[in-house]
Amino acid sequence: MISTSDVERAAARIAGRVRRTPVFAADEGVWFKLEQLQHTGSFKARGAFNRILAAGDPPSAGVVAASGGNAGLAVAYAAREFGLPARVYVPVTAPAVKVAKLRALGAAVELVGEKYADAYDAAVKHAANSGALFCHAYDQPEICAGQGTIGLELLEQADDLDTILVAVGGGGLLAGIAAAVEGRARVVGVEPRTAPTLNAALAAGEPVPVEVSGVAADSLGATRLGDIAFAVATRTDAGSVLVDDSAIVEARAALWDRYRLALEPGGATAFAALLSGAYRPAPGERVAVLLCGANTDPATLTSPSGAPPAARTPR
């Protein structure tokens, strides 16, 4: 469990090590938070820095993580900043662009299994055997609190927000932001219909395993919601909506065609909820959409037809 005060301490701890990413008004009552401009192309750097700094003196064995790509990139980047060795376990399905970036950051990369769970098991074993500091992709208090610093920034950058739309995989981002803005704004998790960890957990009353597939599985491919995310989501009454893969593809193309914003599918998922109508704001509701990942192949950004999607307001 984490609270607003945990997020505030994380913000003080990582100050000067991460970027304060911009916000702009995309439409009447709708703001985009451009977290894809963070170090390593996703919000994950916030949690990685907080985890390492909160641990005090890191072990000589360095750090280890399991990741579909983005969490590993963040851990590798933070480790490099501290002069620490990093080992990252990724499933063989991880995008080549992310694997190449991991190696460019100096991490030792191990390809294991086809799912995040396979890489996770291998990373935990390595941590136990080597003494390396294990950095969970989404279910550690320090990781969640670090990600939540986005919420504190948003409250300062966009006045009187009612709702923040956040993509959900394992839920560390949602947990952190919901804790940060508790009592001041509501967080709604947006998930691919093909990877519904939050939706399934809320329906079951506890985190449960789900089958994972689809266009955003490399970054939203956790097979179970984290315990911290479930606790915070239920405490703060976080919402949940599902979107089809086709809506994610369209949202990603629209972000490029209309705004020249390059997002990976997982990073565009929150916007897909608005664009498709899966989330419909009430009259006068003020909504922030978190755009959270840019590690993608630019050649795939254009819409499948080669033409921009039909103009349509995201409301």
C-alpha cells in the first residue's frame, strides 16, 4: 500500500534526475501529459530511480529487472547513471527496438520464455543467487511511488482536473497516480480487451491471472494485476474501461497524424478510450490523458490505409 506522502517523498528523492514532462490542451476540457518524453521514452525512469535511491547503498552485484522492454530500459538507464551493472530479463517476444536500446545502455540482456512471467521468474532467481537489487516492473512500493510523481506534476500543470486516464498493465502507474491525487481527482484505468488485468481483478474482488495477447502486449502484458495496484484502486475507487486493439491502433495513428506524437501501442491506449468512446466525459468534465511510451518503430506510425483517420473530436 502507498499513500500521497510516499509519492511526495519519492518526488523529493528523484528531483533533478527525471524530466518534468509537459502538458498541453489537446481539446476543450482535454489535456495530454507527454510522459513519452521522459528519459528512455517512458514513465518508468521515475520508479527506477526511486527504487535504487530508496535502497541506500546498492549492492556491488548491481540491479536486475524483468521487463517487456520499458521497465528494463529505465532500470538500465538509472543503473548507468549510478555506475552500476544491470541485468535485464525479457521475453523473446520483446520488440527488437527495445532490446537494442537495452544493450546500448550497457545492460546484460537475457531473452527468456515468451511471456513476462517467464522473464520475471528468471530475474528473481538471479537476484537471489547474486545479491543484485531486484527492481520489479510494477509491484514494489518504491516503484509505484516513483511513477506517482506524474500525478503531482499534473495537479500543478492542469488546474481543477476531474479525471486522469491511465493505461494499465501490471498497475504500478495507476497505483502511484491514484495515490498521488487521492481526494483531488479520479483515476480511470484503460486496458486492452486482450489484457484486462485491472478489469478482471475488480470483477473478481482480487487480482487474478488473465490471458494476454494483442498489439500492446509488449508493454501492457502483465498476466496479473499487482497487489499494490489492486489495494490502491479499490481504496480510491479507480475506474476501469476496456478498448479493442483496433481502437489502440487508430489512437496511435491519430496521435501521429494530428499532433505528430510518436507513441507505442501501450502508450496510446489511454487516448484510445476517448477516441473510441469507451470513456465518455460528462459535460464540463476536465480530463487528462497520460501518453506514456515512445519506444516504437517510427515506420509503423502511419494509419493502415496511409491516410489520416477521419477527423473526430476525442469527447
